[in-house]
Amino acid sequence: MREHIKNFLNEEQDPKAVEKITSKISDILMRNEEIGYIGVQKKPAINVFPDSIVLTNKRIIICKPKNLGLSMDFTDYPWTAVTGTFVKENILGSEFSFNTNTDLTVSIDYIPKIQARKINTFAKEQLELLKEAASPASPQTSIQPEPVIIEPTVIAPVEPAEEIEEVETEEVNDFAEIITPGLQPSAPVYTEAPAPVEEEKPAAKPEGLAGLSKEELFDKLQNYKKLLDNGLILQGEYDAFKKEILSHL
């Protein structure tokens, strides 16, 4: 602290006032907080208990003595709350003031001109450092993200589906003639557009298959196959018809 006080003695500072303020300020300094400058009022007439301003790397501290200098009030303002600083030079000293983000203006007058200028310079440097810390990194120093390489996906060619050869089938409108009553399916069979039957023919008896020739039985089997291909009977029904006919061949 002694070496730091010597830096102010050539700027119209009162050595006793600076040493007194420094000893009191040292008790309220935070970790890694350092005093940057101290300014003390120099009133033209009575200057027994002058106010002072202390600037650190973290805040501005206004020091006002009371109780005949036995105690002192400290009011501090962090640099993050300071929006601007100003110096107004008068005939008898200068006035240093600053604004806060709560629209508050704080000032201290009767500061020697050289001290007021040093105070204002130090304050602007701290505000500039604060802006640089808050601003994003420049393009030269910013870390560019590594490009992501997406490998192309090879899609195998799709082979055309095999064409299904259409087989012309003979449309059967009336299949009641070839279905014997004993082999009729349990579930009803529906046709899209059945032709009207003019007259109902008598159903053949199951034993009538025995009287048919092989050619007739074979034709009847082919008719059942056409019904199956057209979806008019089920596979199980066709198998039953086929078994019945083959038993008479």
C-alpha cells in the first residue's frame, strides 16, 4: 500500500488523507480486488474532513467521513452498474460524476483537475474492459465448428416387378348346374352379377356321378377348377369336389 500511495503524491494529493483512506478501504476489499486510483476533495476554505472517491478494478467507492472523522460511510457502485462517466472542470477544482443503469447520477466536487482527469481515464478504461469481456469473440479468434461430412448413401436399383401373365378365364354365370347338392359349400357363395335363372332345374343326386362318363366327369372337374380360379368357391370346397369326382374315375 505504501508504494501505491506514492503514485498519488505528485497529483496534489494529501499524503495523510490518502493513507487514512487506504487503511480503511483495505478492510472492505474483496478477493482479487485492487485499488486503481484515489481522489480526495480539496475545498478552498475548510478542508478538514474531505470526501474521497476510490476506484478499484471491480467498483467505484464513495467515502464520506462522519462523527468528526472517527467513522466513515462507504457507498459502492460496481462497474456493471455504471453506464457513463463525466468530468466538469471549474475554476476551483473539477466535478466528477457518473450515471448508473438505474438512472442515478452520483457526483463528487472540488476534485483537483489532474485527479479528476485521472479518475475519468481510469473509469473509462474499466468500462472498456467490461465491454470487451461481454462482446463475442472476433472472427479471427473464434473457434469454427468442424464441418460434418455426410457420406452419400448408395441406393441399390430397384428391379422391376415381374409381370404376371394374365390368363383369360371363361366367365361362369350359372354354376349351380355343376355343383351337386351333396357337395354344396357350407358358406354362401356370392357372385358379382348372377344371371337370372329362368327355371330351376332339379338337383342331381350324388349317386348320379356314377352314371357319367369319364369325359363328363373330367369336364365337371374342369368347371370346378374355373370356379376356384374365379374365386367363387374355396380351396377346401374344390378339394372336396375333386375327391368326389376322382372316386368315380
